Amino acid sequence: MVFFFIMTILAIETSCDETAAAVIEARGGMARPRFDILSNVVSSQVKIHRPFGGVVPNLAKREHQKNLIPVLIQALKQSGLLKISKSKFLISKQILNSKSQILNSILEREEILKPRVFRFLKKYRRPGIDFIAVTRGPGLAPALWPGVNFARALAFFWNKPIIGINHLEGHLFSVFFQENKKKNFEFPAVALLVSGGHTQLILMKGLGKYKLIGETRDDAAGECFDKTARILGLGYPGGPAIAAAAAKIRNPESGIRNKFKIHLPRPMISSKDYDFSFSGLKTAVLYLVKEIKKSQKLLNEDIRSEIASECQQAVVDVLISKTMKAAENSRVKTVTLSGGVAANKELRRQMADAAGKKLPDSLFLIPDSRFCADNAAMIAAAAYFQHPKKSARDWRKIQADANLRLA
Ligand code: KG4
Ligand code: ZN
């Protein structure tokens, strides 16, 4: 039996285009953990990457380096943990000098971040936290490294343990960030993880005992939305744009669907495995748009909304069908939905509905919408459950790994 103590955790996340820091206070066991989120700060780079229609890795690296200190300061301030070094200023300056060689080597490749870290450490005292958690992968290597090196520098300077976290495990544990007063979380569980980079069905047999039972063979669900939105000229990021366009259908009886034959495939919905494939959906939209433009030249707002709605429903249908099948076949006690795409209202509503009907005895968990997209609170939650396992505590051992796998 593993006991979990009250822990104050500082987490850093920079796997993609959000610079995030959070402080959470965690207690309780896996069945019903309690997380008090003291702060959860996310600085999005979406405006910077928008003109490129996707995340540009080196721009992300630069922005993370600029944002990490302000985001950390805000996270510590909101948690009441930001304390200026006042009278101890001279002493901390001495300590800084003695540690500066190692700090310099940790931050060697983070040229923009390095002087900012020195200024920060000179000015503020060590906060009252138990340990530091940082996302070490998967993600974009140039984005991951500034976060990892920043966390290593803090762990070294403050002499705190550090734990490297799998970003996907963070999403898995984000499901605890919601009101769940009814049932306990119990294994085995099936988790559908849907984001811009991943579409995976994971069988969770126990803490850290994960089996990947299905995944996309090409595009992720979020990627499908992003690409489809681009074809339809709906903007970036595509997921929220598709959802907004779909919600705008003015007259459901207008007959637009039949007139323009707006029907999209549900790829692999009947295949016997738990895999997905979404790239054909985007191609089908491309052909459909070409056909429509040929016959009537203009892709007006009503038609775009109808296509967005059909695309969203096609993705939702496949995701729900495979998840329910996996949950039934594995006789799970808990089903979870997480990742950026889990913010989609239709997916949330229809999946909750399906779970209620098909799996009435299982617990169904989705995080509150604000915890679906990348954030650091979820990294802290995953770290809380790792902590008793005494995984890497030494800052020297933490490395970013862009291709880190969950199972
Ligand atoms: O988890 P996340 O923030 O980042 C990754 O780890 O990928 O997921 C981002 C993805 C993007 O593809 C975005 O378009 C999608 O989640 N997304 C949505 C919604 N909000 C974000 N997809 C559908 N509906 C939404 N409301
Ligand atoms: Zn993510």
C-alpha cells in the first residue's frame, strides 16, 4: 500500500506552444485525490504561430525563454510563495556567485533565458515547495529543452528534488480536475487521449501500468480539425474554429447537406482493432470543397458551417465508437477523456451520453474544459503519483525526450 502525503508541487510545462507554470497542493490516494490548485498560469503563443498556420519550433523556443520567468513569477505570486530576498540580498549574491558556474552550464543553450534566471534568483527567495515537476516529453525538442533546463536550474539552485514527467501522463491525470463526488476512480480504466499530436486509447491497469491498445495511423484528431479548418478558411487553431462554425448552423432544415451531398466518411469505425485514421477525412473535405466551388463558386458561411459540423460529427462518432468498444471488451471500471480536443462540447456531451447508456456501472471522467489544453497543473498532478516511486530526483538525470512514449 502506498501512502500519499500532502505535497506542494511546482510544475513547468513547455512541450509545445504554451509556456506554463503551476503550484498545486496535493493529498489523498489515487481513488479520490484532492488537488488544490494554488496557481495555474498559461502563456499562449498562438498569436505568434498563427501566421504560419502551425507551431514553428524555433519561435516556440525563443518565446519560452522570454516567458518562463514572468510565468513563474505570476504562478508563485498567486500561490503566496513569491518572497523578495530583502536583507539577505548580500548572502544570496554570494551563494549565486558560488553556484554560477554550474548554473551557467545548465543554461548554456538558453541564451535568452540565462540572464533572466540569474536576475530572478538574485531577487527572490527559495519558495516553500516540496519538489519540482517538469514535462520532459513527448513534444518539440526545441520547446521542451528551455523548460527542462529552467527546471533543472531551479532544482539545483534551490536544492529541491525534480521529477521529469511524460506530457501524456499529465493529460491522463488532468481528469481529476473536476467535481467528482459520486464514485472513486478504479482500475482498470480506459483513457481516450485526444490532442493536436496524439489520438490514443490507453488501457490503464494500475498506476504506471499502461498499455497502448489503439492509436492513430496518420493524423491526430486535433490535427484533422486544424487541417480541415485551414481548407475551409476558418483560422487557427482549427479545433475551436470548427466547433464554433458547427454551432452556427442557422437553419437545420435548409437542405444544404442533401443539395451539396455533405456526407463524410467515418474512417475505420468498423475495423476490429482500436486504431484510428483521420487523414482521409481532411482529404474528403478537400474534394468536397472543390466540387462545391465548381458548381456554385462560392463557399458561403452556411456551407462551411455544414461541413464543419459534419467533420466534427465524423470525428466524434469514431472516437466514441472505439472508446466504448474498448471499455466494454476490457470490462473497465473507469473511462476517461482528456487532451486538447476533450474541450470540444459535442464530444463531451455525446461521450458522456454514450458512457451513461452503455457503461452505467463505470465512472466517466472528463476534466473541466480549462484543463483540457496544455497546462502545468496536470504535470504536477502526474508528478504527485510518481513521487512515492522515488523516480529521478537529481537534476543531472533529467533529459528532454521528444519521442517519449507512455507505453
Ligand atoms: O492538448 P493540446 O492543447 O496540445 C497538444 O498536446 O497537442 O491539444 C491541442 C489540439 C489542437 O489540435 C486544437 O485544435 C484542439 O486540441 N482543440 C479542439 C478544441 N480546442 C482545442 N478541438 C476540438 N474542439 C475544441 N473545442
Ligand atoms: Zn497536450
